[in-house]
Amino acid sequence: MSRIRHIRGSSPAAVGAAVITATLLAAALAPGAHADSRPNRASAIASAASALVAQATNLGLTSAQNTSVRDVVVDKDGTQHVRYDRTYRELPVLGGDFVVHLAPDGAYRSANRATRKAISLSSVTPRLSAPEAAGLAVSALRAANPGEPLKKVTAKPRLVVDALHGTPRLAWRTDAVAQDSLGNPVARTILTDARTGARIDAWDSIETATGDGNSLYSGTVPLETTLSGSTYQLKDPTRGNTYTGDAANKTDLCIFGICISRAPATLFTDADNHWGTGATADRSSAAVDAQYGTNETWDYYKNVHGRNGIAGDGKGSYNRVHYGSNYNNAFWDDSCFCMTYGDGDGSTFGPLVALDVAGHEMSHGVTSKTAALTYSGESGGLNEATSDIFGTMVEWYAGNASDAGDYLIGEKIVRSGFGKPALRFMDKPSRDGNSADCWSSSVGNLDVHYSSGVANHFAYLLSEGSGAKTVNGVSYDSPTCNGSTVSGIGHDKVGKIWYRALTVYMTSSTKYAGARTATLNAAKDLYGAGSTEYNAVAAAWSAVSVA
């Protein structure tokens, strides 16, 4: 996934007079508006703006910094949580994000900060030039794809302040992109010290999950469509006009983060409103699964968590199917706010339009609009696990007999050439041969798809408990890392706890220890301190060695 961050909410507000003016203006425009109802987004932002002034020192805010609202959550009881990004001398601060928590009356309660390091630099003039940073990034991209003749290679450096990796420092964040020999996209983000040229971090910038395939897996499903003249369009007016189009086996061409051309998304149409044949030979069959996956993911977030659309703004996204040539991947891309599915190579994977794939990839979009967990190290593992967890929750929510809920990831798409019955296994992640069952100090060094195993294991234990059992016709045998016996609380509660932790307490730098704290806070909010659920969260984290 192209991780281009979009600032949402109000325009950047400097700590000081501008914030106070905005607060007074909001009050003047809506006097007494909240006397008889819980706060709305605008009033929460206004109250938080006042809190920024009063708590500037505690939040590490100075006159050199600006803030902008990324997301707002208002609880049923009126408690408010306003999430901010920050800049330093007009440069984005990686790890500068924080969440302000307010009482129902708007009074400040507390805050969660991605970093508590003081952000102060002697200079924002780099010694390493932008072309030099670009060259280092291109070399890193080629090194990450050994033996692959990359073409159309580009790199776009941006100056940032890195507060994620120790003492804040000036850095180049460079997005390097290219196409492989089949024309499919590869991308990597490289973080480089702008004074010394040393690499700070690097991560894949296409967030991926391979999943299952076509309408044979979802059976006959209901679809909301749009009638235009005498032709039906695969566009859902009840879910923000989400639609599905044909990419015609083409790919995107993007340079310096700007897409010169994109694979098309030619809207699927039909004469009788009966779509697909259940066979891959009919190109609209894959479109049925993509649209259905989008629908179920939308409904899950709205009906379970009260989130109206991926960005929480009621706007739909769109799907592209038949992307690239034998493309063994699917990805969510913030820059187009769209889901893209390859057809697979037929021997390792089939078409990647499965229900849990849709839930997984679209949940990357939710993460990018909320905690924005950095896609490397332990934070990256939590990012991937978040998508695995919610992809699983969408599958359970849908209740589709043709693709029943389970704790396997990508079980539908794998073909004989893959050699395993699923991509990942939440009950015992190490069954895939690479993922971690238990936390250790080296977990952050793993690929994010494997370090995610710790959180996936936690989620399974919290849902179903430890030991051997059969759930929905699938056999599981989940061990614990400390020899304990864990009792589950059910997947519905796990989804609610993880969603609240993600949207209210986690930040871009959250690691496993922070995830434990975030989910305990979420369980306390939802079920009470000392509740069965709260104690189960603590026990499940201990069972995967996160203390």
C-alpha cells in the first residue's frame, strides 16, 4: 500500500492565539449547542484546542510546532478523543502524533503521545542532499528485490523530523517505487539521517495480504447496484457509492508519488442485475467477490463499531480487479482510496478477491486514518495484525456458509504450489514456518507479516482460549508461551476491544508493550476494571510473553 498520509480535520492550528481564536469562534457560532446533546466533532475539536493551550508544556508543544486534527472519536457518554499530527518548523514529525482525551463536558483528562522526547533541532538544513537521499533509497529498493530487473524506478525524498527512533533528528523520508519484470508495482520507504546519511529504518510501502479468490468461495451473495437507464452498474448507493471496476490487467505508473497513469477501473455493468457465473472465465465473477467483501467490511465497521466508512466520513472507496499480470497480491492504496486485486498465478494463488482479504486490506485504510501504526518493527507487526484481526472479524460477521468464519488467513486462495493450507494461522502462527508465537526482544527484526504473529496469537487466545478444540468445523490447538491455561471471551468482544484500542489509545509508535496497555484501557472502558474481559486481556498477553 502506498503510505501517503492525508491530514484530516481542521487546518493546522498553532499553539497560542490562533487556537484560542478558533475556540472562541466555534463557541460563538454555536452557543449552547451542546447543552442537551453529546458533543459532536466540531465541539470536540474546539474543546481539544483549548486543552492544547493549557497543556502545551505537558504535550511538549512549543512555538516552533503546529498541530492538525487527524481523527475524532466521541463515546456514547460524551467522552471525547481527538487525535493530532504535529509539525516542527513546518516539517512533518514522524512519531509526533498524540491523542487528547476529554471528559463529556470538554475538560482535559489525559493524553497518549507517540513520543515524549523533546522536539528541538539546531537546524532544519540537511547536509545530505535530496538527490543523494534518492540514490540511497533506489539502492535500498534494488537490494530488497535481488535478481529482479526493476524498471521505471523513481524516488521522492521529503524532509521530516524523525521522533520514532530515539532522539529527534532531521531525516529524509524517501518513497522509492518501481515496476517488476511483469509490470507489477514494488515500493519501499527509506528513512535516512539527513546529516550523516546513515539509514535509520526501511519498510515495504505496499501493505500486502494474499487471500482467496472468486465467487465460488462466497456463493450467491446480495448486491446493491445502481440502475442507469436500462443498465445496472456495480455501484452501491447505500454504502457511499462504493463500486468495482476492471483494471484490464494493467498497472499504475507513479513517479515521485504522483501517478502519471493508473490502471483503469472500468465500472462493471450488467443487463439483468445477475452478476457473474461463479467461474473465473467470467471477469465479473471476481468483481462480485470484491464488491461483496467491500460491503461486508463497510457493514461490520458501521454496525459493530459505529464507523461510517473507512475514513469515518461516509464516503465509499472503489475496487479494481484483474490488476497486473498473474499478480499474486492485493493492496489498499491511500492515494487512490481504493482496493486492488490481482488474479494470482494459478499455481500458488488464485484470484485474490476473498472476504478476509477485503477485510484485511480495507482495515489498513482504517489504521491509516486512526493510529497510523508505522509499517516497520513491532509497530508494523501490530499494523499487519490489526488487518488480520479485522479481516477475521469481517469473515465472522458476514456469516457466509460458503466462507465460514475461522482463524485462518488466506485459506481460500492457496493452491497446491503454495504447500500450506493457509497463509497464516492465528491459533499457532509458527505453523506457517516463519511467524512468531511469542514475543521476544528480537520480534521487531522480523518482517511485519511474521512479527504480527504475536498479536494474532493473542487475539485467538482471547477469542477462543488455549488448547485443542474444533470451532466452526476447523480444528485448532493453541499453546501458551508461559504454560498457562487461557479462557476465551468470544471474537465479538475481541473485535470491540481491539477497535477501541486502535482508535483511542494506540499511536504510530505503539509496540507490543503499548498494545497491552492500550487493550487493557479499552477493556476497562468497555467492561470495567477487574471485569472478566479485562482480566482475560491481561492473561492472553501474558500467554504470548507480553508483560
